[in-house]
Amino acid sequence: MLKRFLFVLIVLGIAHSGISYAAPCYGTHMPKEKQWTLGLEGNFLVDRDLDDNQGSTSGNRYFLTCSLGVLDWICFDGKIGMGDVAWHNSDPGNLNFNSGFAGAYGFRIKGYENKGLGIKTVAGFQHISVHPPTASPAGDNHRVIIDDWQGSALVSKDMGNLTPYAGARYGTVDYIKWVNEHDRKRIKSEKMFGAVIGFDYLVRKDTRLNIECDFLDGEELSIGISRDF
């Protein structure tokens, strides 16, 4: 009952929340109880329009990833790495921030599963934060933090070594900026609802390749490889 309650709660939160979210969904493969999944991931935010005519943002992130199966139906996710940020705007003009610290955390809950048909559903929550170094164009010091928040619901179908999946996410990429350590402003994404498609491919025993594309709210691509331990 607890499993079903949490799964429904997350799905309802995605459908009705006034807050938006955005980050890779991981797919529907989850580590079993007391099992670890370790991997590498590249997450490429191609373009995300910002609200209030504040232009758009983009950036590349590279992570070491880790997931722990707490129980067979819930796992915790974490990752650490580096990421850069770009702000495309007419005032003060385009800004490019070099790579700095990036980290993430989240969890996933398994929902309905039919092993005979190879169908699985998963709901999850993920957060990414990127902290690039300060940029200094035209004498001003510009500092930025990117906050990605996401809730998602996915359904997958096993097809031999290939497991395609699709779903929805509700999300934002918050662009938090300072100018000369003053004038703090949080700019949210223009669109909040997004669609997700992707697949896991079993390269060899316990090793999977994951590719995921996110669209409607923006354009984002994630590529990763992981192994269960």
C-alpha cells in the first residue's frame, strides 16, 4: 500500500503542481534491494527558453552516477561532476560560463509491472544544481547557479535486450543570477510540461546503455552507461 500511495502521489504532483521540473529521468531500470548501479552520464541541455523575455539557457554536464536500491520498489539516485552554462540574451548580451561543480540527487518508485508482458512503470523526482565560476564581461562580475527540478512518470516495454520507454515530465530550469554579488534574480523556464522518450540497451550482462531525449518544454539529450553491482 505504501508503494502504491507514493507512486500515485508523485504522478498527481507532476500533473497538478504549479512548480516545474527538468533533468534526465534515468529510464525504468532500477537496482534491486541492497544493489548498487554505478555509471557515467553526459547531459546536454541544447536549449531552454526562459520566462519574462529573458532569452534562453543551455549547457553541458558530465557526471559519475550512483543508484542504491533501498527496497525492490524504491531507489535513491545521486551524481557528481562538472557542468558549464550559457545565457543567450540581448542585455547584457550572450554570457558563457566555464565548467564548475555540478551535483544531483533524487529517487524513483516502481509502479505497475507486468513481467509476462515486459511492461513496467516508474515515477521519480530528480534535482540537478550547476555552479560555474564567475564570468566578467564589460567590467561586471556575473555569477549564476542553474537549478533543474523534475518530476516524471514513465512506462517501458522489454523487447529482448532493448527496453524503449516514454513518458511525461513537469519541469523548470531555474536560472539564478547575481551581478557584482548584488541584484539577485531567479528566472524560471517559459514552458513547464515536457515529453520524454528513450531506451535502455543491455550491452552485456548487468551493463546498460541509456539514451534519452526530452522535448516540448525545451531540447535536452542524455547519454549514459551503467553497471549493476
